[in-house]
Amino acid sequence: MADLKARLRADLAAAIKSRETTRMASLRMALASITTEEVAGDEARELSDAEVEKVLAREVKKRREAAEAFAGAGRAEQAQAERDEAAVLTDYLPEQLTDDELSALVADAVTEVTEQLGQAPGPRQMGQVMKAANAKVAGRADGGRVAGAVKARLQS
């Protein structure tokens, strides 16, 4: 069993005992999403910690989008509840990169693609640069941030 999944289960049990409703609800939904991912496809399988992190990142993104939607609709209480759930799940994700660290990794990715192509990549090679950058970032930054950094780098 993945260590991260076991940690989520243990923390859920602790949250149930201490009656932390937000934490309990967040962890239950996260574990349900992980289980759904495990049984999706042709045969059931155990997710690795990296795959569990991807599921958690997806869940955090859903919560943030829901919070924005609720806030836009004037439902501040529900928006705050979604933000609180996102904060609980964020604790299980790797620390996010700073803008400087992200810029450095994007620069490395551009250099890597430049070596492959034999010339500096332009906006048309964004996909290749994104692939290299995402491999280096490894879930430590939101895809939108990575794309923005790559786009800015290719246009400069």
C-alpha cells in the first residue's frame, strides 16, 4: 500500500475521533477519488504515491475552482468551506515551487529542447518545452503556472 494513502487513512481516523468535520469530509472525498482512480480502467490496481499526489492535486484544483464559483455567486460561506477543504488536502502535496525556482526549471527545459532541436525554440515548440518542464516540476507547481512561465520565456 502506498505510504501516502496509508497516511490519509490514519489521518481520517484521527479526524473522526477528534470530530474535525472539515478535515474528515476532505479526507473522505480524497480517499473516494483515490479508490475511484484505482478501479478505473480494465483492472484494479494500487496507486503509487506519485499517482496519489496527482489525484490530490486534481482534488485541490476542483476545490479552488468551486470556491471561485461560489464567491462569484455571492455565496461566501460555501466558498470558504471549499478553500478550507483545499487547504487540508494541500498539506499532503509536495511543497510548491517559488516563482524563481519555477523560472530556473523552465530555463533548464528550454536549454534541453534547444539542444534537441539545434536551435532556440519558439512559441511553436511550446508543447516540447512544456513536456520537458513538467518532467522537471513533477507536480510541485500548478500546470497553469508552468504554462505561463514557459510562454513568457519563449516570447522573450
